[in-house]
Amino acid sequence: MVLGSFYFRLTTNGNLMGEFMNNLSQQMATESADVIGEQNDNFIGDYQSTWFDGNAQTMRLSITQKAHTFNIFRLVWSDDTATHFVGEAFLSNEMLIGVYGDGDLDKRINNLLTR
């Protein structure tokens, strides 16, 4: 089970730069995500996300605005076969700040991250 936190900043080219940590981490690690398609100015969209947590990892990251909210977002990291992580974040001082977990954690907390 993985529970972590992260932040992302949006670059002038519409990509994301950030850091994360989780209950398995020994230190903060970096994550970057290249926008897929048109440049974004509000984080919403699809990205190719890359990070290193002992091994290089690459997944698709989709960011949407959570329904019926203002400046609250849902994040989903997935590959071609499955969703691996889900998270929620809010916008503060031009940064997306949030928490994430794996599917096992989301099931244990009654799908609070995916609702």
C-alpha cells in the first residue's frame, strides 16, 4: 500500500515539474510530466509522466477538475493495462499540491480518492 504527497508547478511550455514522497520513500524525489497535445494553462490535461524511485518509471498522467468544485483536481497515473495511482490536489500559489495513493489504499478508504 502506498500513500504519498506531491506538488507540481506548470512550466511556461505547459509541462509539469514537481516532487513527491510516500510511505516507502527515504527522501523527496522529482517527477516531470510532458504535456500530450496542446499547452495547458490550468493543469487540466494528459501528460507523459516520468519519475525515479529506485527504477525509472513512466506512466500517463490525466488531470481533471473534480466535479462541482473550484480549484480541486483529480489525478490518475496509469499505463496501457491499469490505473496504478490516484490522487487529489488543490491549486495554491500557482502550484498543484496533493495526496495520492495506490489502488489498494483507495479501496481501503472506500474509494475516497476516485469519487
